[in-house]
Amino acid sequence: MSVLIILGHGSSKHPDSSRSVRMHADILNKEGKFNEVRCAFLKEQPMIDGCLDGLENESVVLVPDFLAEGYFTRQVIPKKLNLDSLPNNIRYCPPVGTHPLMADLIVESTHELLGDWKLEQTSLLVVGHGSKKNPCSKQTLLSHLDVISRVSGFADVSDLWLEEAPYVNSWSESAAEQQVIILPFLLNDGQHGGWDIPQEIGIMPQQKVHGVTHVLEGKHVRIAPALGKSPRFAEVIDAMAEIWTGNAGL
């Protein structure tokens, strides 16, 4: 039996924070490539601590549904899984956000917002979380943006961050064009995508965020939903799992 376990952060205070992870698992369960697809979380049920119970003799691949390598994927989750002692039939993958297909997904998601705008006259700003605990967590997104800036056709491509510079509220300085698309490189809209980012760029709380063109600081701005809400995100999880199940001969 082959089992895919998608590992998420979750939240005991905000149940919606796990919605995208559960959606990804549901999509992959329906595709039927694995005998079973499960979720497990750091902060809500079912917990990562017990996610391997009863699966010691099964072929298992664990994919962190995180967008970058960092504190949780390199320290917290491996410790909870007792990673160093896992048998060869259980494989722990890098976080899904590190897969090269993520750059394609970013471009596809932004193209859905273009409408009558021309690529070469549009700035793309991608907002990551960032982390003061692990500066290396930025490198994943920066690598994707390097690819996107070379192949996408956007006039310019820049990064913004919630917890480190360049901060989201400097968005206008980062966008060279009058037409701007902003994409949250996040799993869910939640607090950050649904409130923090819109507020930082100047959208009032009562205003609609998505599906409209905002006029802010003399620029026309369209905001994409969080990347993790795309149904195609599950394809990238599957692609990451395939690499590791292939290597393991599962």
C-alpha cells in the first residue's frame, strides 16, 4: 500500500488556515495515484506526531505543504517525526514550494488576472512571508522569481515580504509600471492575504480585494488570491512525491 501524507502547519485559533492543505489532499485522493492521501498538522488534528502510527511497514511519502525550506521543515517537523530513525520505506520530501514547477504555477496564476493588460506593460510583485529565524527561507522564492523574470515577459518582477525588507508597504516603489499585479506566495489568504497585504498596499477594510482593479498611488493594481488556493497546486505536490517515490522504488 502506498500512502501520501501532506504535512501542514495548521492553527488551533484559525481553522481556515488548513483549508488549502485539506483541499490539496482531497484532490489527490480523488486522482487515485496513491492508495491513501492524508493530512497531518503541527497545530491541529490530526497531528504530525502520530501520523505514521500503523504505517511502519507501508510505503509512505511525506510532503511538507510549505513554501520554503526553513525552521519548520528543517527542525520542527523532522524532530516530531524522529526523522533520523525512519526506515527506508518512509521518505521525507523537501517542501513543495521548492519544486521548479512552482514558477510555472505563479506565472499561470498571474495570467488569469491580466485581462486586457499587456505583459510588457505590467509589473509583477510577489509577496512572501519571510522569516527572521531563517534568512535562507527567502531563497526559494527568489530563485523562482529569477526564472520568471527571464521567461515570463513581465516588464519587471520584484519580491516583497511580510516580515523583512523590502516590505509590502513599499510596493509602489518596487513597481516600475502603472499596471501592477500582486500575488501572495502563501498557502491561504487568511490573515496575511485577506487582511495584512491589502491593508499594507492601501485597500480599505470594507473594499473588495479580488476580482477588481484598484487605483492606488496613481497605479492600477490587481491582487491575486493566495497561490495555495489554486487547484493546480496539488499537481506540484504530486510531482514532488513522484520524484521521491521513484527514488525510493515505492
